[in-house]
Amino acid sequence: MDMWKKVGFILVIFMSCKKPYNPPIVASNTNYLVVEGVVNSGADSTIIKLSRTINISQTVNVAAELHAQVSVESDQNASYPLQENGGGNYVSAGLNLDNSRKYRLDIKTANGKLYQSDFVAVVNSPAIDSINFQVEANGVNIYANTHDPKNNTRYYRWDYQETWVIRSNFTSYFKSNGDTVLGRDLSTDDISVCWQNHTSSTIILGSSAKLSNDVIFNNPITFIGSTSERIGSKYSILVKQYALTGDAFAFWQNLKKTSEQLGSIFDAEPSQISGNIHSVSNPSEPVIGYISVGSVSSQRLFIANQQLPAWLPTNPYPECKLDTFLYVYYSPGSKTPVNQVNESLNYLIGHDPDPSIPVLAIGRPGSPPIGYTGSSPMCVDCTLRGSNKKPAFWK
């Protein structure tokens, strides 16, 4: 279940005991504002995402808040506007804020409602010391390590962006332009190797508050199972680290408990999630989110399959097979030839609702092909699941 669906549900449900119950409020129109993001005080971009809570029964994942006016305001009334960038995202280039001042977020929605966060101090993240991985019997654990030599940070949060190589079952050396099969230029149009991405959806926290030194050692970031396609070839993870105040840490800790740990009798009960963002227009209206201000640290890790045991990744399409398509084919007992290439590969001519993609030519070397092998798009075209454009950071 989407985390923010859960949160919208939890905000308005208070349970006296842990018995299965389908309350009427689930179908009510809560429509609370959700504010996600961190105001980056340094040279990196600030991205704030605005959305609305939705009913658990709805099938959409995100209800983006569009056409709002969003800005960062200092305690000296300096204003830094953010620009709308689609999908409920509001962005700004590096703000390079004065670390000695406090800042808040101002929001005016398209229907004229006003929202503001509390003024908060700038809390900059120390550098990440390392991102490392450890091979386990059933997969790979990834950890973060950091420390603050001044012992000032104490509270941390991490998120990450994963990227990995995916490969199609077959490499296609040919393609159809609709009525003719042509050779494929693999230097510009290879659809057998792609890159897939995933952004973390869990809340990752760490604290050194109970330690004498502000040191975080091997804080778990994520786990990858041994049969995962992510580590079948080459994998990369970009980990971002945020420094938090005690109040911000308490907010994220409460959100983690209520959104990720519900489901057994030993889990925390749903509770009110109080952030630092409020409705100016209607003070009784709940708003979900916590705005922090500070610089962000990041570090990237690569893991090659050769660094791991001889694990076999699960094939997402094990049913894939190569079929034969001939220009001249006689079905058993028939004297009328069928052009299978046109029927199943040349999609502008044929009648196949799901035309195959040609893979290899059939025939004698140096002679025109008599046909092609081919397979369904999901078995050949990796761009259906990712991008065949190598990321700039890939090595």
C-alpha cells in the first residue's frame, strides 16, 4: 500500500483495540495536503513535492497538487520562489542560504489556501564516510557510515536512488519499419541492454544520541535478495544523507512506525502525525509533512556481479522463446503460401495485434534471408521496462 495512502488513513482513525474493522471514514474525502522535500541550503537544487491524500480504495497512486505558488522565506523576510516543474514538483536552483538565519516554506494553492511551515534552523549534513556492502547467505546488505567530529548532528535520515542493468532474453539485430525488415544499428538502437531505476519508498533513520561520539556505523540502507535482477549484471546506488533536528527525527520516527510497521498485534497503533507545516487558512486542517533546511551529503556505490557469489537472477520472462517467420511458408496440406514475415513482423501489413520483433536472419550467408527468428516485445525490447540510454554517471 502506498505510504501516503496509509498516512491519510491513520490521521483520522483512532483505534481503542486491535480488531479487524472497516470504518466508514475510509471512504471520506480527507484530501489533506502532503509536503515532501528538504530545503537545500547549499548549491544543490531544492525540490518540494506537493500532493493530496487519497482514499485507500482509490487506485491512483498520487494526487499531485498543481499550480501552487511555493517559496522559501527567511526570518528577515527574504523570499526565494520555486518554479513548478510538473507532477506536483516545485524546484529551485541552488539557494546558497545564510546558515545563521532560519527559514520556512510558504505555499499558496491554486484555490487560494495558504500553508506555512515553522521557521527552522539550518542543519547541514556531515559528509558520508562510506557506503559499503556485505554479502550474506541470501543476498547483499548495503550500509552507510558517517560521523560528525563536532558531535552536533546526532540525528540522520537517508534515502536512495538505485540503478541497474537489465537485459532482454534475446538480442535483436533487425527491426521492422512497418512494412520492411531492416538491419538494426546496435550502436544507436540496441534494445537488449537497458538501465532501470528505483527510488526508495521506506524511511531510513539513524541516531547517535545515546552514544558518547556522533558516529553512525553500518546503518542498514537496503537489502537485495540473491535472485534479484538488480545484481544480475551491474548495480549502482546513490545514497543521500540528511541531518535532522530532534523534532524532525521524532516526526520521521513516528511516520515510520505508523506507515511501515502496522499489521501485527505487536506493532504500534495508528496515531496523529504532527509535522511542522500548518494551514493558515484553516488552522484545524491537518497537513502532512516536515520541512527541514540544510545541505545534503551523497555518495554512490557500484556493485558488479563478479564481486558476488555465483547467484542466478530470476528471469522476469521465463516463458520467452524464439519463433520462426518465413517469407514463404506452406502450412501442412495447403498449396497457398503465407508470408509470415508480413503477418507477424511487419505491423503495418500484418494482422497480429501483438507483432513480434525480428531477432536473427534465416538463410545462407551472403544470400537474401528467407525469413527471421523473432519473439514477443517483452522478450526482446528492454525499453519496455527501462531506458537504453546509458546514465551519465555509469562506469
